[in-house]
Amino acid sequence: MYKRNENYSTLTPEIILDKLDSVPEFSIYSVLREKALLFATMLYNRWWDVRKEDGNVFQRISSELLITLLSRDDYKLVINTLVDLDIIEIDNSYSVGKCPKGYRFKDYILQSKPIARKLFRTSSITRINKIELFFNNQLINKNSHLINLYNNLKLIHIDEYEANDWIIFKSELPTEKHEYYLQRVNRINAGISGYIKVAYSNKRVFTHLTNLPKELRKFLYLKTDKGECFSSKVYIDGANTQPALLCIKMKNEGYELEELFWDNCLNGKIYDFIANDISNESYPFIIDRNWVKKRFMDTILYTKDNSEFTHQLSVTEGLNYEKQVFSKYFQRSFPNVWNYLMKVKKTDNNSNLNFANRNNGGSNLAIEIQKMESELWIHQLLPEIPSEIVYTTIHDSLLIFNPTKEQVQICIDKINETSKKLYKVELPLHIDGDIEILEWS
């Protein structure tokens, strides 16, 4: 069922290595040293995934998982040593059988550059494979349709030389972003990234490719079990998926919405339409499709109040001013959609939902929309994709490797069929990739 991990590494802040050197039992090549680095890698990855939204919060890790990773005899010694070395701290406010202990790095540790290091000991390599099975057996038991995706991830690599060359010398990225992009490339080939997890809240699937900057996808390639490499790819993306699903949700609940909004959403053109419409007025910032998409998410969908508070601000520049411009425009242009959003969010914020089911950082409506998206693109679509097609998913998109024209068409047909089955309409798609494959369509 699973393909063996052949690339064994840890990824940890550099300063941790120096601190472990001070403890004889954790000297270089020792079993305890590698176990400490494995735990630190897991903790670092969990912090990385949530750092922008939550910061350096405690990561809840069960003792069962720690025993699997570090062994019953050693896991307490490893954890206590990391605490004594002032590398991590523990939140002991936990509930037996319900909420495990929390762990996090001391803040100064995260200021150190992360380094990927090869593992040396066979025992560590065996343990890596055990932990993969621990995670993924749990996942597959509940989501058997993700088996092919999991196996595909093991075949997808990145051309590190070309990617790094583009980042440093050929891209127009600001210098301060180089390190982030280089780290994303490093993580893919470090051998620690072959994982899948399904978010509890919105059922989205996350892999090591989910947060790969879009500009770097062109450097991905397929390496088969026979060692053959293929760089051709086709992207099938949902076009303004979340606004379209918002329209469907409103109609299903019996609300009326502006036909102009509905038509542009179902044609995949709502971001372009709004960008052109707002551009008729003069503002001291650039308004394009990407700007509209960002403002739709951070001003309308994700926030609890649709940024209505910005209407009262006396600002003429900065992000709040941009949100104010967009929020006022949306309220004026699409009052039915605006009023629906306000009503749903106010009802949600005043409800007595259980704390565990609430999204205190934003909009529960956004979570519901994302669940609809995941149901289509992941949990209903993937079982229909033939196993011989090598793909990965990135939320509302499929990235297909070395496909034939027929395979691309099969995927398009399956997406349309699934969309009609779930939502009675074909959601708009945007298709891009290698011209020789797409020129027929």
C-alpha cells in the first residue's frame, strides 16, 4: 500500500544541534540524539504550518505517538532533556484521554535557521517508517480514497538547482522573501515531507506541496519507480471556487442574490469583473484580479464582520483603507449578498455553539464553504480518478504529471460530473500547463 521512504532526514533549527552536543548521551551518531532531532522535526513542522495564523502556540501531541516515535523507554528522557536544555517548554494543562500535553519551542530557538540533516542509524530509519505508518494508517482508515494521493507524493520531486537559481537570480522576488522560498524547496527534497493530513474543521487536505509558492510549481517533476523523470504537467484549477460555492449555498438556503454576482461567479469571472468595475474610480493603489481575490477573502469571507468596522475609520492609505474601499464597494454593488453575509455571521457570533466547533479567529461561514470545496475536490472526486494518473491536489486544483490528452479530459469530465452531482451545476475551471498537451482542448 505504501511506498518506502528512501530519503531520511530531520529538519530542525541549527542551534538545537549545539545544545545537544553539551550532553554526552546525545553526542553525534547516538540513538538519543536522532530521536531528539526527530521530535524536534515534528514539532517544527507543526509550528511552521500554523505560525502565520496562531504564532508559537503549544502543539498537542499524544503520548502514544511519542512512544511510537521515540520508544517507551526513551521518550521521557528525550523530552525532559530538551526541557532542561531550554529548547522546549511543556503545557501540562491536559485531560487524560481527551486533550494531550502541549509542546512548543522557546521563541529564541525559532530565530535560528532550520537545517536538514541526514539520519545515520538504521534504528532511526526504521522508526521513520513506523511513524509514517502510524500517521497514515490512521488517516487511511478514515479516508481510503487518499491512498493514491499518498503514494503519488513519494514520486514528486523538485529540481532544486533550477528552483534556487530562479529564486536568487531570475525572479523579481524581494530579497527578504528569498529565504522563505529557499526553505520551501529544501523541505520538499529533505525526505521528511511525505505526509498527508486532513483538517478537522474544514476537511481540507494538507501535504508538503499545499503551501509551495505557485511560482515554484514549474520546477516539480515526476520520478517513477523505474527512475524515469518527467517534467510535463497540467493544472486544472477551480476558477473563483469559493465565491461560486457561496452563491450555491445562498440559493440552497432560499436567499436571493444579484444575478450579476451569480453569473460572474458561475462563469469564473467575478474577480475580473469587480477589478474592472472598481478601477473605474481612482485609488492610490493597484487594483487587479489578485487584489480583488485577497480582499474578498480577508474582507468578506474570512472575517467575522465583513470588515464593516473599517467604514468608520478615517484612513486614506494602508491595508485598512483598501479593505474599507472594497467593503463599501461590495455593500453598494451586491446588497443581497452583503446582507446575507452580515446576517449569517452575526447569528453565528451570537450562537451557543460548542467552543471546539467555533472558529474564534474568523468566520465559521468560511469553514462551511471550504468544507463544500473539499467535498468536491477531495472526498468525492479523488475516488473517481483512475489510479494510473499521477496527480497531487492543492485545495481546489489538480496538478497532473506527465498526462496524456485523454487523461486530462478524464479528469475534467470527472470534476464536472462530481460538481453536478453535488451542486447541480458545473463549477468554472481554469486549465493551464504544457502547450503540447493542451493545444487540442
